[in-house]
Amino acid sequence: MNDTPHLPPALATGIGSLPGTDAREAAKAATGSFEDFPHLPELPARGPGADMIGRTAGLLVELYARVEPSGWRIGDRPGRDTRRARSWLGEDLDALEEFTQGYEGLLKVQAVGPWTLAAALELKNGEAALSDPGACRDLAASLAEGLRQHLEEVRRRVPGARLVLQLDEPSLTAVLRGQVRTASGYRTHRAVDRQTVEAALRDVVGVHDGGPVVVHTCAPDVPFALLRRAGVAGISFDFSLLTERDDEVIGEAVEGGTRLFAGVVPGTDAPLSDPAGSVMGVRTLWRRLGLRPGLLPEAVTVTPACGLAGASPGYARSAYAHCVRAARSLADNPE
């Protein structure tokens, strides 16, 4: 899409979450590992409000959520859980600001996208907001305004950075296919019309005016074409879940200028192959698609397959270093 903001080449970055509870240690890891494309870390091990749903719920404007035994539920006023989520985000921003003094370059921040949020947040009756089209619209509008304010805050703290917004949408395929379970667990919510899904995503993507937006999902069957129509500059996915059925849409995405964030490094502790071996599948895909090898470094950013919250601290550090080495291997030897 011609009006989609361009995402300049960047060899490697993280997805978002890391193990542990120390914001400074996490910021140091994210900025030290990815000198050209650091990200704002998330530390869900701290508890409710630091998890991805609670963290994003804390960004909402004029909508609030609290923790119930069944999960996060929309309420009428900000309570302890909202305050805790905002406090932890502030702590993370303080740490990021400390380690990005004078930084000029790409910087990624993450939040849950409107459809995964609608599938996860409960209404007062205990059902997901996904069950109510009006609630979905209100949620998307509240999220858009919250993200606008959040991006302004990050710009203020790291004024030299070029911000990239990542929307985490692991439930997107389930929303499109009618696979999100109801509160009882016996039924599923009706599939949401693709045009409705696309329109809400486009509205939220549009808040990062002039800046690139990436959508991340570690679920199979990523809706590449829909995401491109919604105006995203990059699509982040678990590379191991691709099949040859995806070849055509991936080829179209690359030729249309969409950047691929290829999750090639396992998100939990696993033996790591040599860096060149980790990106062998990317090179194979390129040959299969008949794409120019020299395009690889411009079109692909290497990442872990998913967030690293479930990994050990030692593995998380190794995984980040491995992403950087694998990306360098891809750039130095695209053939």
C-alpha cells in the first residue's frame, strides 16, 4: 500500500516480554542486545497488570479493567489493578529512558491489538467484549486514544527515537474463524466479519500518524493480506508455523514493501543451532519464492518466535544475542 509508512532496514529485535521482575535489567538487555532496534521490555512475572492484557488495559482511556478470578473485566472506574498496571509501565519507561540517553534510531513499543483485547476482556456479564459489537467499537476507540497518549509519552522521554508500534494479536485468527470460546466453554463466539476486523485495525494503526506499525501473532494461519490492507508496515510471526500455502501471500507482501519479522529463535529454553542454521529456512523460502537474495536484509528482521516471558534469564540473553548473529549471517550471506 502506497500510503503505508516505510519501515527502514533493521536486522534484529525482540518481541516484548522477558523473564524476571527487574525493569532496569530488562531495559539494559533490550537496549544492549539490539543497538539498532531496541524495544520497551514487558515483565509479566511481576503479576496482574504486568501481563500483556493488564498492561494494555492500563492504557485505555475512559475504560477501566480489574482482575476477577476468571480474568480481566471491564469496570466503571480505575481501581487498584489499573493503578498497578500504570505504575509498572512508568517504571519500565523510566528504565528505558535511562538506557536510551541520546539514542537516535528505531525504538519499538508493544500493546495488545483491539481484537485480542476484545477476546480477552470480559464485560460485566462475564462474556468477552467480543460478544458485543458496540463494546468492540468502544474498546478500539479507547485503545486508539490510549496508544496516542502512550506514544507521545515515549517521544517525550526518548526524543531522538523513531517509534515503531507493535500490536500483539495472537487471537486474531481465532476471532476471524469463530474459535474464541464463550465463558461457559461449551460454545464459541460468532466469527467477526473480516471487513469489521480490518476497519478496527486500520483505525488503531492510524493513531501512529506517519509512523510504522507492526502486527505480531504467534498463531498459525496469519492473515497477511488483511493486515496489509489495514495499513501495517510489518508482520511479525512464528516462522516455524508457515506452510507452503502461505507462499503466495508472503511473496506479495515482500514485493509490496511489507517487512517480515521472522520469528526463528525458540521463545522458551531450547538448544540453539549455529546462527546460519537458524535462518536457513528464510533463505529456502526466498529461493522458493524466486525473490532476489539481496532483498533479504531489507525485507526481513530476525526475532524470537514469541515473547520470552517463559524462558530462563540466561536463555533470554542468549536468544537475543543469537537473533543478532543470525541476522548478521543473513545480511552477510543472503545466498
